[in-house]
Amino acid sequence: MTVIRQDDFIDSVADALQFISYYHPKDFVDAVHEAWQKEQNPAAKDAMAQILINSRMCAEGKRPICQDTGIVTVFLKIGMDVQWDAQMSVADMVNEGVRRAYLNPDNVLRASILEDPAGARRNTKDNTPAVIHMEVVTGGTVDVQVAAKGGGSENKSKMAMLNPSDSIVDWVVKTVPTMGAGWCPPGMLGIGIGGTAEKAAVMAKESLMEPIDIHELRERGPANRVEELRLEIMEKVNKLGIGAQGLGGLTTVMDVKIHDYPTHAASLPVCMIPNCAATRHAHFVLDGSGPALQTPPSLDDWPDITWEVGEQVRRVNLDTVTPEEAAQWQPGDTLLLSGKMLTGRDAAHKKMKELIESGEGLPPEVDLKGRFIYYVGPVDPVRDEVVGPAGPTTSTRMDKFTDFILEKTGLLGMIGKAERGPAGIEAIKKHRAVYLMAVGGAAYLVSKAITSAKVVAFPELGMEAIYEFEVKDMPVSVAVDAEGVSVHEVGPKIWQAKIEEQALDLV
């Protein structure tokens, strides 16, 4: 009989969550580096360079890879011969581990979990509760897999109840473009096939715990239908030309993972969940000998890559920029921003709209005329930091507010992650505003461009409060210009055509 102590279990969970907040798995770093080496689109190559530089900086500084430190998912396989030396339930022990990890004063992680999701949506302040899947198995150990999944990629999950005669590959290839770039490619696709609807979703999520090994599979050849599907889906998805951050390019996915399960004769449930450029997962086993702590990797595992300012980069002073100047920017242009900007996400936009409609108006500190707003919810700072990791959030969530805010405030531009939807683009074109894109998955790198940060409105919203940032040489790309031309629409089309013409090897 194996005895698992309460403190050993809690300490192991907390250690794993801290570890994955700042260490990418080596297989992921290697895969991004390989994709970077072969990428031919300069914009996509630049985005991957920022992801790799950010990854190394986080490993060195032990700070989060992404400002969205995720919702915690835990898979537990508990041996039937295990005995617990504990006063707490297994779920309570997991959540205590989450609490300790996210409130660690040396590396505070962002609390993103809201209770009463269909009502008040109150932040639980410690990122609990986790989503926990438990299974009782033979043996005398507790096998634990933990992941921290960002909302941007989780929100792009797709499910379908296909007919048994339908093509899974066709469904995936048709569906991936509808996901946009808010899941921060390049990443992985986890696919669950069979069982029931909820079983397919759990399998898709669990498959993402596996290491990237598609190249080994290709070299040895597929041994079954699932492995054939992995290779076929990866090749066809990469031929779409979506590329890193949706900018167009050769690599959209670096691996495809599939779990399957027997299903009803009338059914073919399929769920697809993407993993983003902040891939975070860890595995450990408790055998009664004490806590299972993670082993830090060597910094030699990271490639030596630098990001250099090219001759075509425009430097922009946010304090003096004019609509006429912004109208000259072209989709795909790289800008270095300096000066002051405001921040705001979903909750702040909703509150601003309510205040304007009520006649009360915005606080004087939130004068948006001629200014830029950055869609971000930063991590709290530690030690001598001005602000914690502060990468962009998915911009399409603000599309519903864009026309109203541009019309009522005179806002000049927005900065966020990935593409804008049709409503957002139409509003940008109508008001001759601009939308700039920062790289998702480079949050710590971005934070180093922020020289000051202060909350100026709505402090009760926590990480969704409105800040004023002052930045120095913050790198962004022009994603939608004043004419409404979107690089996320143009780029993938160009690269899909190039891939077809050149018959490039994309697996």
C-alpha cells in the first residue's frame, strides 16, 4: 500500500504550475526553432523570433510566458493501492496547489477565473477552481498531468457531431480557418474522435499533454488510421498558409494529436482544441517517497536568436501621432511605438459604453481622442518590475464595441492580438482608424518595452482595469489599415497560393 501525503501532493501541483508558467517544453522550443529556420514570410519569421526570444527571457527571469496564465486543467490517474494521508479531498488538494502557485510572491500569476460565469462573473482572486479529471486505475501511484490553458486558444475549440460517412479531414481543414489567429499559431491541434460529445472534448484536451513527435512518426511511417490522420491533417492544414500569428506562412501547426474511443454506430463525435504559442503542461508521478518536483532545463536548450530593427521599421510617437500619419501605414508594416497609451479589455469596454450611454461620460483620465488603446490584462509586477508580462488579448472580442467607441471618443487606433472580424474591420474603415497587432506569446518581451504603468480607471475590475502605459520601442505590425485592408485576410491567401505553386514540404 502506497501512502501519499497531503503536503507532498499539494507541493507537487504548486511546483508544476510555477514551472510551466516560465519554462516551455523543450520539444516545443525545438519545433518553433525549426519552423523559424524554414519560414519564408518575413512577418511570420519575425513573430516566431519574438516567441523564441520571449521564451528564453522567461526561462532566465522566471516570469510568465504569457500574461494569460490560464485555467488549470488536471488529469489524475489514482492507483487502487494508494492510501491518502490527508484531511482534504483530492479536489481540494489540487485547488490548494493552484492557490499557492498563483499567489507565489516571487512569481505572481494572473488570476483569470470568474465564478458565477452567467451572472456577476466575480474573480476568485486565486485562479481556483481547477478543472479536474480523475480516473481510478490499477497500481500504487498517482499519475498527474497539469496544464494551464489560455482563454484565447481555449475559445477557439470546435466540436461537431459528424455523420459516420463524413470525412474528419475535410471537417478539420474547413474548420481551422474559422478559428482565426486568436489561438496564437504556430501550435498544436488536439483532436478527440468518438465516444460521446463530452468524451471527445476530454480526449482532445488530454492529447495536448503529449510531446511534439510528428517528425518521428513521419520517418517511421504510420502504423494505424489515427497516425495516418495525424500526417494528413498536418499537411493539409499547413497548406492553408495561415502561418504564425495568422500573418501567412509555411507553419500553422507543428503537430496534430489524436485520441479516439469506440462510439455509437449512428455517431461520429469530433472535437478539436488548439494549443497556443504558450504551450504549458507538465507530468509527474507520486509514489509515496515525497513530492515530485520538476527539473529545470538547461538554458542551452534555447536557440540564440536576436530581434533586430530593420531599415523599413517606422518609429511612432504616440503622443504626437496624427490621423494623417496613421493613414500612411500599410498592412504588414512594422512599427516601434513610444509614448503613452491606455489599456482596456472586455469589461472596461462594456463599462465605457454604459457610462457614455448614461450621459455620465468617461472619467477625465480616459480621454481617448487621438489616442491608442491596448487590449491587455497584465500580470501584477514583482520586485523592481514596472508591470508584469503584458501581451495582447484576442481583439475580436472587442469588435462589438469598436464602432461605438470610435464614434463617441475619437479613438485613433487599437492594439491587440490576431485578426479583427467583419464588424471590427468595417468600423475601422468607416472611421479611418487603424488596428495594430502585437505578438501573442511574447508577453514578457512586450513588458520590457513598458517604462511606466498606472491604473487610471475602474480599479475594481482587477486585471481588466484601465491602465496608462508609457512605452519605448514597443514592436507591433499594422494589421488593419485606415482603408480597412487586413493583413490576416491578405497574408494567408498569398501564402496559400505560394505553397500550392511551389509544392513546399510542410510536414
